[in-house]
Amino acid sequence: MGKGRMIGLAGIAVGVAAIGMLFFNNGGERPKAKDGASQAKSQVERGMSNGTLKPSLTYEKKDGNYMVTFTVKNQTNRVQTVTFTSGKKYDYILYRDGKKVKQFSEGKMFTQIYEERPLKQGEALVFTETFADLPKGNYKLEWWLADKNWPNAKATIMFTVE
């Protein structure tokens, strides 16, 4: 075997080893969403949650329509990753007088796409919907992030249409 061929094979072996280290360095585990306990006190002192994303749900009534905003903010002291496995970034259910009126995902098909969205400290994902022509009644809206790694990234509001 020639010297050039040996160098080429060695280069391939090093490349394969580097790729293997990249993909298998942490045993195939995804990074944990929670910070260590030693950081908990400093986060609380600065008004940050320990390893969580903070959801909020607000609405504004404008011209008879209800403009709703769902926000998920990184209140931790490090970058957190939100992972979407389809084009569905969120879901919600709207209830009127205790009965389900609408679910965002119902009857829809979503693209099959994988997306990771890193959120730096203080950054947020913001989604909005407008609900028009709502009949009179008492409404409850439950809204959540479509990432199974963040099951507590959900919020609920109640409002009345008169």
C-alpha cells in the first residue's frame, strides 16, 4: 500500500471518529431542561425560574374581535432549546360555557419538519390568533407549546363575550 493511500485512509478514520464523537458524545441523550441545584438560589434571586420556560396568555378586545397572544419566555440563566417535530408550533382549545368550540389542530395536517429553536436568556417565542364573531358566553382558552420536552409551557385565560 502506497504512502498516499495510507494518509487517505488515516484521514477517513479520523473523520469517522470525529463524527462519532459529535453524535455519541453524550450517550445519545438530549440536554436536560433543568439547571443544577447549585444554581437555583442565584436564579431565584434574579427573578428567574429554575430550568423552565415561562408561558403567558393575554388578549385584547378590538373591534369586537379578541386578539390573543401566547408567549413562552426563557427565564433561565442559560440557552434553552425548543424542538418542533412538525409545522405545528402550538395548539389550543377554546371552550364556550364549558363546551369545546374549537381546537387549533383539529382537521389540519402539518408539514413533517424538524426544527430546533434555541432561546437565549430573556428571549421569547410569540404566537398570535384572532378570534372573530364569537357568540355571547363565558370562554376558556387553553394554549400550549407543541414540544413534548416542555409539558408545562401552557397557559389558560378566561373571558366573557357580552
